[in-house]
Amino acid sequence: MKILYFAWLRQRVGAGEETVDLPEEVRNVAGLIDWLKSRGPKYEEAFRDTSAIRVAVNQEFAGLDAAIATGDEIALFPPMTGG
Amino acid sequence: MSVRIQREDFDLGAEVAALTGGRTDIGGVASFQGLVRDMAGGERIAAMTLEHYPGMTEKMLGEIEAEARARWPLDATLIVHRYGRLEPGDRIVLVVTASAHRKAALESCEFLIDWLKSRAPFWKLEETGAGAQWVAARDSDDEAAARWEEPSGTASKAAE
């Protein structure tokens, strides 16, 4: 599964993109974030406040309860500030 | 009908001329240009860097544009959004809408810039005297976008 990070999430995680092998029990975005937090202090810090995190699954906005599967492109980022 | 994400600057006059050239059905053209301000929250800004999500940005702007065309009778539309490092006074974003009549052009132009601010995956990093900081999303921007929400699920229907 490909995971993309943008803005301060990218800086805190220390990478813009990574490919991960997801444990079978992770089935939605909330589960993915919990699993990421278990991977080390950088992740723990980056994902401490999930209310500040927005999600896209395969380039469509999604909620924390959105289902995810191998092969999906998941993007995690703060609220957008374009325009 | 057109969305561009680019590092390069753009020229309003040239863009409008290209959009309307050879057409005699357009009666009104509205445009909005966003520029980099030199102050934000009392801090002087030296520059800002815009980051975006290549692929999704084009897709979202295309969807936002399609929504505008579903709501108003538009003859031509253009969205240009820059990314990369920009300095105060630089142009960031351009929205142009053209219609037979002014009301559709003016309203849809405002709709596009309001929706774009809260739905297009861009993030701004400002360089100030105190260091670099990510711009926080503003409630007022969400409120501006929410004004255009349609009751009874019309908007979500159009987005399907």
C-alpha cells in the first residue's frame, strides 16, 4: 500500500511517500493511523491529534472509517490552504 | 473547461483573450486573481511555498469546475493555480468564468474560488522572521465554502 504525506505531516514523518505491507487486521483509515503510530515516536507525534488530519483514499476525500485495501493510495495531510 | 497547475506565472489579459477569442456568444467575463500578501497575522512574510498533491489536485479542480458548470450556464471556465516558492506581490491563483450574462459569470467565479480554497489539496508554508510555518486553515474559508452548499443533497448528486 502506498501512503503519501503532505505539509507538516510530511515533515514530522520525515518522508513524503512510503510503501507499507499492512497487517491483515488493519481495515480502515483509523486502523491505519493507529498502526502507523505504533511504528515509532515520529509517527506517534505526527498523528497525535487526528482531528487535525484529513484523508484521501485513491485521491477522493475519505473519513477515518473509510475501508482500505492493498493497492490503495492513501494520502494523509492537514486541512488544505489553497487559493 | 480548463485546469492548469503550474510553477510559472500567468497573464490575466492573455488568458482571457485565449478563452474568448473567436467567440461571439459570451456576454460577460468574470475573473479573480489571488496574490501573495506581505503580512499575515501581524508577521511580515518574506515568501511562501505552495505544496500540492499532484494528480488529486487536477482531479479535484476538475470536479469543482464541473460543479460550477452544472450550476450555472457557463460558456468557458479556467482555473490556474501555481505551486512552488512565491514572494509578496506574486500571483498565486486565477479563476476566469464566461457566460452569456454577467450574473452567472460573477456568481460562479466567487463559487470557484471559495470552493477551491477548502477542497483543492494545496498547503502554504510561510517564511517569516520567526521561521517557516504552515498556514492554518481558517474557519472563515470553510464558512465561505459552506455558503454554496445546496440543500437536500443536490451538490452531492452533482458530484456523483
